[in-house]
Amino acid sequence: MTNTDHKQDIRTFLENFISEEDFANEDDIFELGLVSSLMAMQLVLFVEKTLGVRVESEDLNLDNFRSIDRMDAFMQKMSTTAHG
């Protein structure tokens, strides 16, 4: 099984909501003020739609969504769990 890198998809999604494009994959988008906590729900829906899975309440940890790198790692984990 190959791992899919979702980083570009995540960045494209985020750039639809924020005007700032000058942030690194490891930057905390909440700490930088690029997105609000309300945006977290949009990110959860993005993950669900992209992977075709349901994010369960135990996975609803803001830390999973703080950066492009963390979202990608979370999506890798969710993809492996859903298909393996």
C-alpha cells in the first residue's frame, strides 16, 4: 500500500479560505491567526470528504489540524485505519 501525500490538497483547500499563502507546512495555522477555531469544522469535513471516512469524536483533537504536516499525518493514519 502506498501512502498518499495530501499536503498540496490541504494547502489548496486552505488557500480558498485564507488570503495568506506564505506559510510553511509545519506552521501552526491557528497560532498564526490564519484560521479561526470555527474553521476546524471545515477541516474535519474536508478530511471526511477527501478520504471517504467519518472522523470519530476521539479523533476530533485540534492538534490533528494545526498544520498542513499534522493534517497530512492524521489523514495518513485515518486512511490506513479505514483500509487496513
